[in-house]
Amino acid sequence: MIRLGLCIVLAATLAGCSWLLGEDGLFPDNASRYQTAPELAPIDVPLELSTESIQPDYPVPAVTESAQLAAQFETPRPRH
């Protein structure tokens, strides 16, 4: 009798996963949604306001010549 109850509870629990995490669930997987999202227009700041506080959160530095390798680099093989 306990086994039957445990099987019913387990089946109900597993069926609930799709209700929570499925395509139309409460927590859908949005990992690839950014690829189809439209690009927003740049922020229009009125002339009487300052744009000093508008900075990128994670600025990407420019790659300079000194950062590039002069010759082909060969990765060393791991030692056993």
C-alpha cells in the first residue's frame, strides 16, 4: 500500500515539472530569446541633461597590436 502511494506521489511530482519548467510553464527557458529580440534604439538624452552617468556596464577594451602575438603560438601538450 505504501509503494502504491509512493508511486502515485512520484508520478504526480514528475508531471508537475512540466507545469513549472515547460515551454508554457511558470519558469520557461529563455536562454535563446535574446537572439530573436529586437535591438532597441539608442537613448535620446535632452540637450539640457548630462550623459556622464550613461556608461556601458562591461566595457570591452580595444585590442592593440601589443596584445597580439607576433608569431604562431603552439600550445604545450599535457604531461601524463
